[in-house]
Amino acid sequence: MSEQRKRDARLKIQLGALVVKAGLSEVDTGFLLGVLLDASSRLNDELYFHRLKQQGDQAFQKEPLAMEGVE
């Protein structure tokens, strides 16, 4: 497997793990994409960005994202 394909596969696994960690693995995929698109459209809103980043950082402090065995 090429290095680029390995990096791409690892990124997809990491993003999937984030979806699971957020408790969104069972939601409708259209809803999930809508949530991500909404967040993407607000990246320039500093208050929104910092509020969500703080929530995410706190979640990682409680339980880091486990990526054992992923190369």
C-alpha cells in the first residue's frame, strides 16, 4: 500500500472514531453531514469556534481518542 493511501486510510479511521466518540454513529447520515456543513460554514465565527473547541478539548481530557493498532 502506498504511503498516501495509508495516510488517507488513517485519516478516515480517525474521523470515524471522532463520530463514534461524539455518539453520532447511529444518526441519519444526512443529519450528520448537515451538522458538519453547518460547523464548516461557521469556522470564521470565533465565539462559536472557541465554544465548540472547548467542549471537544474537555471531552478529550475525560477520555482520549484511542487509536491503538492504527498505522
